[in-house]
Amino acid sequence: MHIMNCILIDDDATARLIIHQLCKKSERINVLAEFSSAIDAIKYLNTNHVDLVYLDIHMPTFSGFDFIQTLKNPIKIILTTSDKNHALEAFEYKSVVDYLVKPISKERFNKSIEKLETLPIEAANNHLETQKLADYIYVNVDKRLVKINIPSIYLVEAKGDYINIKTHETNYLVHSTLKKIQDKLPSNMFFKVHRSFIINFSEIIDIEDNTVLVKQDVVPVSRSNKSELMKKLNLL
Amino acid sequence: METPNLSFIKEIAGDDEIFQKRILEIIKKEFTEEVSLFKTNFSLKKYEDAANDVHKIKHKISLLALEQGSKKASEFEKELKEGIITLHPTFLEILNKIHVYLSN
């Protein structure tokens, strides 16, 4: 049995004590440290290895989501919050493996541990898992999580606070950013040709001056990205 | 009408009496501080800050097994974010109920 070393991040001492107590009852979880601030936890992670983080979302100045975005290495994260409304956003992050709503019952906590046991632990396995997940993404459309096969995406366009994901089957308007989806898409298939457009370059029909035709969409290519795009093409 | 009780905390504590004693001490301490902060922010009409205070207090309400109280606190938190304060008296009643319970 692999023991997972974890840290707890929550500005609420009561919440930290409850989670610590629940961890104590599990043979699988070892609590290395507790933090009332995510910034202190980041400093700790710079010099210490942990497998798992129990992370509160709602914290002053630096939220749980801010913390996730600073992580350089993949760490499993279990979010703990009094707010059910962040669940969909939470699972947009690959590192989030579970979402526990406070007050966390013993039963729900134990289920979460069982879930962890089915997940790979070593970094190599994490890599395999990433590969396995790379064929599709889930997006939030009208409060539903919709699965999209990544190869079916031919264009993503930024539209204010939304992105329009165009696939061969249909289009999806999703509240997200081009940067977020770019991080999820394989770089050997997708390329950001313009600050508002990501294309699947295997779907390019033709290129003319500073535009590309992808399916029936004419997409602008910024001057700075054109040479990089040309390198990615199988030119004769 | 629901009343505060330790059923949830006892479930987590099991036979660990030290934990049970410690958690109650921390709840008392944090509850007093958070309520004081909430009252200040509310009186200054800093409703966004007051909503954050309610969010923190809400966890204590649910830990003391006040399921309906926790739901009302969630609604009040949402109201405050929109600058609405109709649930303020209801919330104060919940706070008072907990205050009396923790003082005994």
C-alpha cells in the first residue's frame, strides 16, 4: 500500500482540524503540513514533495484556483469548499481529482480515498493518464459537462469571455479562454494562428497571404505566427 | 425547529475526546471573531466583505448540524453579494442560537 503525503490548505482552522482528523483515520494518507494561506503552501512546495493537496477554494487574496494555476508539477488536488457552485469549473483542471463539499462527512471522505486508490500514483503513471485523457475534453455548456473528441475540433475562436469550439458535428459556446483550452489541446495537432484563433492544422484546406481556410472558415494568421505555422505543415 | 448539536462532530471524532474538545474550542474562538467581523462589515454596508464572512460562518453552522440554518446562510451570502439584506434578521437568529449553545 502506497502512503500519500499530503498538505492541507484552508484559511479556516476548524476546517483544517476536521480534514486532519479524517486523514488520521485513513492508513493511506499522511499529513505533512497545514497552511492557512495558499502562498505559504507554494513556498513549502518549492522545497518539499507532496502527492496530494486538500485545498479550500474560497480564501482571501489568493484563492484555491489561483493556487492551482501556479503549480508547475502535477499534484493531485482534492478541493474542499462550502460552495457547490464551483464544481464544474473545478474539473476543468486536470489535477483536481475530487470535490468535497463542507461539512465533509466521514463517508464522503472515505469514498474520496477509495477514488484515489484507483488513480495512478507515480509520475510515470500520471503521464500515461494524461495521454489517455488527451483524446477528449469536457466543457461546460449550459450547466452540462459535454464531452468533445479533440480530433473532431477544427477551430476555436475567442469571443469576449467565451470561446466558440467548432467541431465537425456541431459548435459549442463555452465560458472560458483561449489560453485555457490551448493548454488542454495537443500541440502536435493545434496551433494558435492569431490571438483569437486556434486551428487544427491537419484541417487546413489552403493558405493565402495572411489567412488560412479551415473547413469553410477563413481565419486570419498573425504575421508573427505564420512562419511557425509553415514549419508545422508538410510542405513539398 | 432545529437546534445546534454535536452529532456531526461526534461522527468525525469517534472516540477521540481530545479532538472533540479541541474542535469545540476552535469553533468558539473562530465563531466569535467571524461574527464580530461580519457585524462590523454589515454595519458599514460592506456587503461583499460581509458575504465572505457569512461564507466562513456557514461552515460552523453546518458543523453544528443546523442544516436549514446552513441553507439560509447560503441564501443570505448570495443576497449580500447582490446588495440585498432581507435575510439579515433570519441570519441573526441563527447566530444567536449558536451563541447561546456555545456559551453553555
